[in-house]
Amino acid sequence: MKDKIQLNEKWLKASIIGTVWASSEIVLGSFLHNLKVPFSGTFLTAIAIVLLISVSYIWKEKGLFWRAGLICALMKTMSPSAVIFGPMIAIFSESVLMEISIRILGRNYLGFLVAAALASSWTFFQKIANFLIFYGFNIVELYKSIMQFTQKQLNLKFDTVWLPILLLLLIYVLVGIVAAVIGIKTGKKLVSNPTKYNPTTYHHLNSTPKNKTNTEFSYSIVWLIGDVLALLISLVLINLTDWYVWILSSIVVVSVWVIRYKRALRQLLRPTFWLFFVLITMLTALVFTHLQSKPVLDAVLIGIEMNFRAMVLILGFSVLGTELYNPKIRTFFSTTYFKQLPLALELSAESLPLVIANIPDFKSLMRNPVLVVSQLIAYAEFRFSELKATPNSGKKIFIITGKLDSGKTTFIKQLIESLTSKNIKVGGIFSQKIYENSELIGYDLIDIQTNNSKAFLLNYTDQSLPQIGKFSILPQSIDFGVKCLKSDYNIENKLVIIDEIGRLELEDKGWAKSVDELKKSYQGHLLLVVRDKFLKQIIEKWNLTSCSVFNIAENDKNKIEKQLFNNLD
């Protein structure tokens, strides 16, 4: 049995902070990047710093920063932007740096200023790291040669090689410090004069997140492992083999990625990608030929090698990001220290449209950033109170599973009798076998609440009726079952049972819409009967990673019943 995972208060707060942060990344980030605004990443980091420091004045739990950063990074997958892997790493790294600084130095001026400087500087260091990773250390030699040439031409008496880098780093640090000051000012204002949530003070944007997860894409752990190996092998070949070997191997790998992944193709179609390709090649050939006295062919090959390395890495990270959308990877988190993460992400996904609706326009943000952030945090507090009070947060979902004819329905009938005897109201449906002369001729559908029945499956072929196996499905029974599973029909019931969920529901037929409705609006608990062959697919389809699963063949039925009673109580 899997223990039911309840979303604790710390993860609930982190989910709200992460969602507000993600909404700014998705809406304002797309706006800034589409306009090609310089330092747009630094501006977004500054907003995050203000948000985190401000909210730390009202929510003081340890670990909120890195949790919010993790949720925001994963929510970044809903961004309309095609490039998300780098920003995801940056977001999480910034939150971790701020968390470490606050833990060591405390929630004071020094702690906040250092935290902001570190977080803001991370963008700068990540950009340098990206250049080194994508182009190798040849990019360092290229940069040093250009700067030494400039120093010589201008007849400067001091070393200018690292001066531009140090000046640029100083700009990032100053931006972080300014953001920290705004955050401190906002946080203090929230404590002394709390801002009340008022939806009318916000401007609505006509921008909505687009979840790029393609439900028709065939995710594969094998492909994920293969992509990692292809990326590593390609880099090794580029570093250790002759030019004709790594050019051919890189073209083969890139071609395979383009065929399987649309993201890889989108990266290759970007004009800036080819502009950099030509620019780096020509610049390398020019600098290395004239300044380092290398043969022209060698210099050109160095430029092409740098570009091929960058192309393999950029496309490689892109395709890895695609495979990491795999629901199986999200399911894996439910068994680790991050078992709260899937629930927090599900809550964030539900809250994101509401938060985006309350994101102000760019002019309002620039006119009065302190007021805007105060209003956003007021909304975060309102959302936290709303979610904490909702009765739906205590809902539990149970699954009874086993092989065909393993006794699942028999157990359900016994459970219904036991629940009824204890005055626990239960609703839903189960299927009752119908025999004629010891031969199975069909199934009746039973309304648990009233014990009324309707013919459900009949053992004859009628081409005008939908089929499941050797049985024909009677349409009127589906309408009957849907009525029995309505939320308002079960408003007084503590538990709703659905026997059973399987092939039809995976095809969005049968009781699929009823499960959606009950998950969303029913305030009681759910018990689903699922054949073991469909269990994994059902869990992935409805994101039931935190449910309690009982295998009827592997557990004593009396113990299962007792555990169910304990959980219901």
C-alpha cells in the first residue's frame, strides 16, 4: 500500500510563491524576449528577488525559497518560449543561492543583500558557463586574443582582458542590490500596512500559458538514455577525433533528433543560431590566422568545431527537455524525498491561470513596482487562505486492483455492506454478473446509493452498439452510470466507488468524464477499481501518484477493509 500524501503547509506556500514567480517568467518573460529587450533575464531575476525577499517578511519558514524555485522552474515548461532548459536551471540555482545565504546570514539586511547579489550574479556566471560548454575553451582564447589586440591598438598600459567581465559582473551585482532594497521596503510595508487583495486593482493580460506537453508524443525512457549517450559520445568524438569523423557523426545525431523531436527542428530554424554560426566561424578564422599565426584551414576548422559543439549541446539539451516531460519521471518523484512535489505542481497548474489574470501590465510595473509587488503578495496570502480552507484538500483516492476475476467486485460488495452497517454513506456504481444456465450472458450496472440496476453489457454482437471484448455496451446504461456518479447526486456520501476503470476510460469513454468531475468538484473520497494491466496507465492519466493502492491478491481482504476504514476516519 502507498501512504496517502497530504500537501503540507510549507509546500502549499511554496506552490503559491512558485506560481506567482512562474507567472512573471511566462508572461513578462515572453514579452521581454519577444521584444529582444537587453538584460531581460536580469530584469526577471530582479522581480524574483523582490518577490522572495518581500514574502519572507510574512512567511518565515525555512526552505520556502528553494521549494518555490523548484516549482517555478518546472512550471517554466508551460512557457510559450522554445528555450526553457537554461532558464529552468537559472531559476532553481538562484533560489538555492538565496536560501543558502539567508540560512547562513539570517533574515536581515546583510543576508538579503548578499542573497540578492548572488542570485543576480548567477545569470552572469551561467552565461559564461554556457559559452564554455557550448564552444569549449577555444572561446576563451578567442576572447583573450581580441582583447589583447584591442589593448595593443589603443596603447593601454593596464591589462584590459578581464576588465569588461568585471564591469559586467558589477552591473549584475548592483541590479541585485537594488532589487533587494525594493524587496526589503516592500516587505516592511506589508508588515506595517498590509495590502488587502482587491482584484479590481489589477490589469488583465490577454496572454495565457501554453502547455507544450504533447499528449500524442511517444515518451520513452530508452530514448532518454539513448539521447544522453548520443550527446556524450558526440562531444567525445568532437574532442578526440579528426574533423571528418565528428562532422559526420554530429550530422547523423542531429538528423535523428530532428526527425523525432520538433524542438530540435525549431532550434535549427532560428535565424540567430545560424548568424552566430557564421559569425563565430569567420571571427575565429580571422583572429587565429592573424593573431596566433595559425594556417587558415586550421583556424576555419576550429571555428566549425566550436559551432558543431554548440549545435550538438543546444539541440541535445532541447531533446532531453522533451523526454523529461515523461509522466513516468513525475511518478518517480512520489517515492522520493520530493513526494510532495507532484501535488504542489498540480496545485500550481490549477492556480496559474488565476495568477496570470492578476499580473499587471508592464507600464504599471515600471511606474510603481513596490505597489505592484505588494498587491501580488496580497493575492498570494489570499490564495493561501483560500486553499487552506477548502474542504477538497483532504480528499483521498483509493485504488483496488488485481487480475481479471480475482475477486475485486466481490470485495467491493462486502465493503459496501460493512460501510452501510457503520452508517457511512456510500455511492457510485459496480457491475453485477448475470448468468443463464451457468453461462455468463452479461452484466448489470448497480447504483450503490439506491440499489437500482440497469442492463449494462450483453453477450451478443450488435454492430450498431459500441463493443468491449465480446460484449455490447447498452447506451442507456452509460447515461444511468453517469447520473449515479454526478457530484451533486453524491453530495451526502462520504465515499464514491467506480467499478471499474479500464480500457474505455483510457480512450476517454465510459466513466472518464465522471472521474474528471469527481476529482475536481466532489468533496468526499473516491475508490476506483482498476485491473492490474491498466493500473500504471490509469495512474499516469489522472496523475494519481499520491493515491493508496491495494492489490486484492497480495493483501488480506480484512486488513484492506480495516485500512480503508482507518483512512476514511
